[in-house]
Amino acid sequence: EYKLDMMQSFIKEQKVVVDELSNLKKNRKVYRQQPNSNIFFLVDRTETLSQCKNTLDELKKAHQEMENSEKTKIKK
């Protein structure tokens, strides 16, 4: 149950990121923070949006698999 809640939280966060990137004007700059650092690098908006959408799809798929697994455990 806790893992499912965490996964839902990650999905919500990723949806916000995708929505924000989708609604940016074309000429806006996008920066990505390096992991475990306070350094940001300029990135391509379109490429980053595509990566974020892929991440969202992967999170949704993993969440669905976790839900199905939980349902299977309950049935047993």
C-alpha cells in the first residue's frame, strides 16, 4: 500500500513537470539540475519534454503492475 502511494506521488509530480514543459513558450530556456548537486545545465526543451513523457509512461506502467500484483495477493 505504501509503495503504491509513493508511486502515485511520483506520477503526480511527473504530470506537473510534463504539463509545465508543454505549456512553455517555444523560446523559453529550460535547465535541468544535476543529481546531488546545485548545478543546473541548459537543456533542449523538446527533448526534455519527450524524456519526461517517457518517464511518466514508465511510472504509470510500473504503478499498474504493482496494483495488479496487490490484487493477485488479495485473491490468494
